[in-house]
Amino acid sequence: MWYVPRPTIFTDLVSWNRVRAAPLRSKIVSAMADLFAPTQPQAQERNWTPFVIGLVAVVVVVGIIVVLTRNKGGTGSQPNPYAAKLQISNVKLSAAENYVGGTVTYLDVNIANTGDQALTGADMKLVLKNSMDQVVQTETIPLHVLVENQMGGYPDLVDLSRSPIAPGQSKTVRMTLEHISADWNQSYPEMQLVNLKLKG
């Protein structure tokens, strides 16, 4: 006769605990997997509004600069018919060293006023060319009258408004060029009197 052990309360409890613990164990494993799983970044829609506003602002600023520059260039150096009555002669070029060791070029000319109005202000438009007769530099420089220094030494530079060139009068004026292109052919530049201020 075989002996078959009868289930005890202990074996029943163990089996029941195993059955009850199985769902709990699967929940823990699932929670751990979710915790360590890489998170997928949410797709974000790009906002283009600030970029478009910035682009429009840049275009507007560039447009304003172009318009202002064009207007200034069109009216700032207009020749005056009275310039034909201002005779230029005795052109002289000289160079000197400035305080910082650079070279400054002086252009002195004599202006004779053959008209009927006093010249109280003017600029000289200078065009410098290279050996190929190509323009390498253009400058518009205010004129200053060379006046003898009462104390001796170098002459003083005086604004035309303080020392105008009256009708029938002739004076030497100076233009100062801080920088000249290295391609300049060293010949006298083309000169044109512009921005004349006259007093009748």
C-alpha cells in the first residue's frame, strides 16, 4: 500500500502565495522597464515667426541705407557753374610724416576768383589713377587757406569761411590726404571744385 501524503496547510499557503505574487512581480518588472526605457522626444513644431520678423527688419535697414547713400552721392558733390570763374594754378604735391609715423600728402593749389562773388567755402573732388589710367581712389576734401604764421614757422590752415577769396583775389589753399592708394601713378590728380559756398 502506497502512502500518499496529504496536502498540508503549509503547502497550500505556499502555492497560493506564488499565484498571488506572480501578477505583482510582472507589474514591478514592467515598471522598471518603463523607468529605464529611453524617452522619445516629442516632435516640436518650429516657430518661424521670429526668423521672418528679423529678416524683414534687416531688409528694411539695408534698403534705408542704400536710399540715403544714393541720395547723398547724387546731391553732395554737384558742380556749380560758378566754378568756371575759379581758376586753379600752381599745383604742388608734398609729403610729411605725421605724429604716429605715417605719411601725409599735401596738395596745394592757387585759386583765383575771376567772378563777382566771394568764395566762402568749397570742397575739391580728387580722382587718382594708376599707370593703366584706371581710377584707384576718389576723395572729396574741404579746402583750407594757407595763411602765413605771424610767429614764423609753418603756415596756418584757416577755413575759407574765415578767410574767403573775394572777387579779383587769389589765395593758396591746401588739401590733406591721410591715405593714398599704393597703385597711384604719382601724377597730379584730376581736380574739380564742388559744394561751393558763395557770398554776393
